Amino acid sequence: MVCAGATRTSVGVTTVAVPAHANGRAFANVRSGSIAPAAALLALYALGFTLLHELARAWGGAGFYSLWFPVAGWRLALLWHQGPRWTLPIALVELAIDLILGAIPLGGPDAPIAWIGAVRPVLAYGLAVWGVRRLVSRPGAAGVTLLAPPMPLALVSIAAPVLAALLTLPQALWRGDLTGVETARDVALSIAAFTVGDLLGTLLIAPPMLWVADRLSGVPRTGLPRPGSMAIVEGALVLGLAALTGEMLRWLGLGSQSAPALIGVAWIGLRFGRVPAWCALVIVCAITLPRTAGAVNTIERLQFHLGLASVVMAGYLAGSFHDAQARARAEVERRDRLLFQAERLKTLRAMSVAVIHEISQPLSTLAIEARHLHELTVDASNEVATTAALIDRKAAHLSGLVRRLRRYGGRAVDEPSPLPIATLIESVVALAKPEVQAADVTLTIAPLAPSATVMAQEIELSQALVNLIRNAAQACGKGGEILLTVDAQEEAVCIAMSNKCARTAAPSAGMGVGVLVARAIVEAHGGTLSLLRAEDMVRAVISLPAIGTAA
Amino acid sequence: MTEVPASLATVYVVDDDHDLGASVARLLRRHGFAAEPFLDPAPLLAVYADVVPTCPAHCIVTDVMMGDIDGFAFADRVRVIDPGVAIIFMTAWPTTANAVDSVRRYGGLDYLEKPIDEDRLVRAVTEGVSWSIRRRSALGRTARLTARERQVFDLLVEGHPNKVVADRLGLSPKTVEDHRAAVLAKTGANGLAGLIALSR
């Protein structure tokens, strides 16, 4: 069931109903139907691929391409940002460049195998991205700290290289001669080197690329955290100490040990989060990587890079874990606040029920006497008669209001029943009218289809609608207009409410739970609530499953 | 059934809010009822017990939530003393459960929500008074039946034929015929339909 107004975004209107997954920002969709930007993106990718590919050559060796492969990060960033559907275009781009650069043969008996070898890592990366996204979007994954953002990116950054490396195994066993991998030792070396090179690439390159991409595509982000000076001093001290310890071990002839650096970056990651951890990793790599470029013993170099990969992985995971925890903590705090507000609402409700009761008693007397007075004074002087009539009218109005309010705030737990939308709108308008008029706002109801019916708890659903009307009125202030339209379709009934403000009014201080309550009620009815916000207008669309015409 | 002038109809209003009780009583008096407010059901019960033989009330309008005796307990006790009085409940705490109970369990004629809808109150009281008068007359006409005739009457108005009544009571059909004739004579009803109307 889809409501036209909920999906169509008119000019200048942006959707503010962010999907429930907070990591939705990383999952920006392919903008289907726009070929030019996609082509430009692929061209940019091709350029980056070529440059980074050449850069990686310095850390190459027999049986593997490179022990430090930034292309992996470049590729992962694009796949993660655009989604696994981009796997094929990326694979084709990489294949084309490999062919142009002569990295793989254009023809010959073994050409197809070489081609497969060129696209295989891309397919593996696509598969890893798809898998991790599936894992995260599963129902029930939302509450797991290990899957809270940015953990999914950290997971895919590690899973993709490992998967890609493992997928080289069949070819290495079957036609190892093609890549100079003959013995079991060669196979192990090749896979280890492949994994290490890609790991370093994904963990160091993908995060900043994604950050830049998010910035460019205008995804709202909190921006980079600004660490305090004490944090910088602490990080620098830890890193310096780690470097000093590492150098000392080397100087003492104990080889290049990664443990000090590992502890250092894990410390920074756990204490300060992902971005500082990434900065520390870049510093570590900037110092150590040049040492292994060029002609160094392969085994020594592999060992060194394996150590470096462990450092990078540990640092990155520690930082991501810190961020995920911070996010989870913020979520708990938000829920606490909501709970507090719910408690407050409960108290308010109890109070209002008591007040309604206390009022209804004297009001009964007042209404009876006012009417009597009115009847008595019909023939009195014009002045007296008018006053008595006015008092009577107001007392009667107040009585009606109290009766309605009681039904609304009382402990009425009603069962869902077929509810004609026209009835619903009528009672909602009666409830909201005094408030809307007090705010000096006009409420217009478009003609409705009389047959539209939904299965609903009338009181709850009225509350949802009243909340939205109240919000619309408060947001506008004097001279605003609210338009309420109902669109009955075969499967869904769409109730849309839009306000048009005469001028920008300062929003009044509400408790901010009106929309939350409305959303909860609508969702409990199996419907959806979406809000579209523009500069001078807010449009709320409720979509409810229709049950056909009322019996 | 002829309408009795409202001025002859006695209505008691029970509410622990003195002003409201008085106001409702005055309202009813304006509509021609002999209405009397009571602050508490207990004194009314005492008064009521005294006047039953001579001047019973036709209708009682009572609040539900009151001090010692609530409206429902009060209705139960009044019913014991006088089965011919109409009872109307009014409340500031309306619930669906109470509304159903007030009519089904406590024989209430209506269940009014405060602030009171005046027209509905007057309609309900008018209806209550005429129901009460009908009920009293029916009760009066069946009062002179003997115990045996009462048994036969009760079974007949349930729709049982003479044979079944005879069977149930262990009498001969001829005896039942005699009792039936006596019942019709005493109540002045002209047939089974009239008897059923009396039992309502």
C-alpha cells in the first residue's frame, strides 16, 4: 500500500523520515535512471584504480601482486557506498584496465582463466558487501552492539579480503603454473600475501573514501570528532612509546615486532574511537611501509606485513567498537528520555481524568441552571436575555467538551472495530477545533469518500490525528492554514495533513512526543506515518490498510 | 394505558453533591414532577420504607459514586422494598461495564453521563414514571392471587399450555383450567396476552 503523497517529493520538499536503520546513510542507493553520474563515477574509479595499482607494484613479489594493495580499499569504498549491484560494472572496468595495461593477456589458450582471475576479487568483494548488509538488515540485528554502525564497515573490510583470498585457492591448486605458484608453500604464501595486501588496503583507504563520499553526497553527518588537547597528548604519548619500544626491540636485534604498535593503536581506538585510531594507523603505516618497499627478503617482508595487518585490524576494530558503543549508549539515553516523557504523560493523563471529573460535577449544575436562566429571561430586556443566552450556550458547549474529553482520556480500552473514516475525521475535528481556533489557524477538510473504512481503535487513532493537527497548528501560529485530505484507495486509506504558514513562526515548546505517539499508534494499526518537510510547509501522511466499505 | 399527570408522579433525586441534587430536582419540578432531592441514600431508604404503602415514588434518579452506599447497592435495596419504582443512574465516571450492569443487573432505565443531557433526563424520567405506573397497576392486579394461582400464572405467562402446567404442578388439567379462570377473573385480563402484559 502506497500513498501518493508519501513517496512523491515535490520540488523543494525533502523527506525527513529517515529509515529506522541509522546506518542507512552508508547504504545510499544507486540513483537509477541517471547514467551520466554513474559513468563519471566509474571513470573516476578507473583512474584511481590505475594509479593505486601502479603504486602497489613497489610491494610486489613472486606469486602475489603486492603486500600493500590500496586498490582494495578503493574498490570496497565504491561497492559499500553504491551497493552490491555495482559489482558487475566495477568488474568490467577492472578487466578493461588490466587488458589495456597488459597485465593479463588479450588472447591465447589461458586468457579466459586470467580474465576470471582479474574479476574474481571484485565478485568476492560484492559478495561480502551483500552478505554483511544482509546480516545487518536482518530483523533483530538492530539491538546487537557488534552490528551497530560503524561495525558493519569494519566487518566487511576484513571479510572481503579474506573471502577474495580464499577464492584464489581453486585456481592456485589447478593451474598454479599460470601465476608461478607451484608448491604448497607457494600457495600459502600467495594467499597470505593477498590477504595482507588487501586488508591493509581496505582498512586504510576505504574509511576516508567513504567519509569523503558521504560529504559530497550531502548525507548529514556529525562530522569529524574534535578531540581535546589532552586526548591528542595522550594519543601521541602512547604512539610514541609504542614506536620507541618497537625501535628498541629492533636495535637489540630482536626483529621487527608488531606487538607494541598493536597495543598502542588498540589503546587509542578503544579510548577515542575510529577516526583517531585510523589517524594512528596512517602514522604507523607511513613510518613502516616505505621500509618494505623495494627489494627486501620476501619472507621477512611477509612477516612484517602480517604484523602490520594485525596492528591495522586491531586498531580499526577497537576504534569501531568504541564508536558502536558510544552509539548504543546514546540510544539508551534517548530511550531513557522517552521513558521519562511517557511517565510524565501518564501522570498528566491521571491528572486530567481527575480534573475532568471534578469539573463535570459543578458543570452539571451550572449547565442546568444556565439553561433555566435562559428560559426564564427570554422575555426580559434584550441585554439580560442576551447575557443569559450566552451563558447557557457556553455552559452547554463546555458540557459537550467535557463529555468528549472524558471519552478521550478515560480508561476506555476499546476493541478494534470497522471505523468509517468520515466518522473518525468528524470526531477529530470536533476535538481539535477549539485548539486550532485558539491558535488562529484555519482547518479545511477536503470532501471525503464516505465509504472508506479502516479497522481501528477509534480513540487511539483520533489521538494520533489530533496530535498531528495540534503540531501543525502550533508550528504555524497566527494565520496558518491546515488542509486535511483523505484519499481512499483499494488497499489503503491515506490521510494527509499539510500546513501552510503565513510566515515563519517560532515553534512553540511542546514535549516533542506528539509525533512519536502518533507514529506508534499508526504503526500499531498496521499503517505508516511519513512526514515531508519543506521551508514553509509540513505534510504528514498516514496510510492505513483499508477494509473496504462499511457493512 | 392512560398517562398520569406528571404532577402526581413522585421523583427522588439522590446525589452527594447538594447543589447538583437540588438543581436536578428543581429542573424536574419545572417539568411538573414532584421531585425531592436527597444528599444520601440512607435517609431516603428510611423515608421510603415508611411511605411505601401510601405514597411510593415512581422514579429515583441516583448518582452512582456516593459515600457509604453506592448507587448500585442502593438500587438493589430499593428493589427489595419496592419492585415498582423506575431507577435512573447518573455518573461522572462513566464506564461501559457500569453502563451495561446498570441496565442488566440493577434494572436501571437509563445511565446518564454528567454533565447531564437535560432533554434525555426528562425523557427518561417521563418514561420511568409511566413504566412505574403500569408496573404498579399490574402488581396490584396480581396481588390478590392465591399461592397456587400465582404458580399457575407464572407458568402460563412463560407460554406453557395447560397440560404442561398441570404436569409441572402435579395437578389435573381440569384443576388448572379452574385456576386459570380464577386468575383471569381476579386480574381482569381478557386472555393469555393480557396476562403476559401483566407479568412484564
